[in-house]
Amino acid sequence: MKGIGTAGESGLHRALKFRYAGEGGRTEIPLKGYICDGVTEGGEYIEVQTGSFKPLRDKVEKLTEAGPVRIIHPIMVTKYLELFDTEGTLLSRRKSPRKGTPWDLFNVLVYAPDLPEIPGVTIELALVEVSEQRVRDGRGSWRRRGVSIAGRELLVHHGSIPLGSPGDYRYFVPFQRDETFTVRSLGDKTGIPPTLAGKTLYVLTRLSVTTRIGKKGHAWVYRLTGMENLEPGPLPIAASGP
């Protein structure tokens, strides 16, 4: 059986798995040669993915042969960093200045940009508040000065953004239907870094939500594709609780 099962599973992954499987659902389901995170009482299969979507591509296509699949991807809108020593003593706790946004999805979807086109697949962004436990053990990366990440725990689930078809990704293009735009102008409009804006437009172009129509200087110019009647608006967030 392929899939992570419960080995090395973080508290965040576990909490989301049980939340989305729901009452009457089941978790850790052997299916099509894989281990699926869960299945709801209504028969929808649940996959929680906190990292790159690339490992999901073949698995999800197999799972959809059995029923609809909902991929849950957490967006950490608030993160608290808890530093421990190797004895488990809490040394400090602080709020991270980094705030996640729905556009962070494209950092992971860029590795499997056709996932939204698979019939029966919904990607749902879980807007969460988490605590991240770190240990000063000298084994972590040089960027963290040897501090290791020990795990993440769910504190609050603030809501979710379901994306059920390529057309739903129109919400990530905050321009009017007659406007043209570039990677830079998308970044300026949304406040995301240029690298992330580039990944976003790469995925949206693969999904035929946007189209390259030429160049302005060295920059590609884009416009909407076949969705001229859908005006931009706020992302549809379904509220939830802790």
C-alpha cells in the first residue's frame, strides 16, 4: 500500500483528516493500492496534503475511480512558533510575522497543475491557525541555526475555500474582464511576491483560465480566457470554528 498512513503524521494533518472525514466517516482507508486519509459518510474521499501536490497526481486519479475526492490543503493564516530545548522545556513562544494567503496554494499546485482538471476532484483550502513546535537540537537547517521542526498542531480552523472546477480559479485574477496584466501587475494587485505571482499565472494558464497574448518589453502579457462574464470578487470562504 502506498501513502503515508499514520507514520510521521503531524498533529495538523491528523486534525484535518478527522475534521473533514466527519462524524460517521472513516480514516486510513486501503483503496486502489493506496492508503486514503479518509472517506466521509456520503462517500467522498479525503486527502490532506500539506506539501507539494506532485505525489498526489497518480494517487488522486486512481481514487476518483472509486468516487469524488476532496484534497485539503492548509493555509496557515496565523502561526505561533514555540521553541523547546531537548528536554522538552518551552524556551519561547512568538507569533510569526509570515501570514499565509490563499495564493500560497500555487507554491504546491505548480508541481501538478492539471489536478483541478481531473473529474471529481475538489481542492479545498483550510484557513487555519497553528502552533509550530521547534527544538534546539543542532540538527535543523542552517537557516534556522540548527533548530529542528518537531511538528505542527491545529489551534483554530477559520474557514475554507472550496475550488471545485477550473472556473473557480477565476477568483485569483483580480482584474476586470477587459484588462490585460503581467506577473508584476498581479503581484502589485494582490501583494504577493513576484515568484509566487509567476507560479500563479503558470498554473492558471495551464488551466486555461488565463492566456498569454504577447509581450510588453520582456514581460508576458495575459488576459482572461473564456470567462469574460464572470466578474472578479472575493474568494468564497465558508466559515467554521475551532
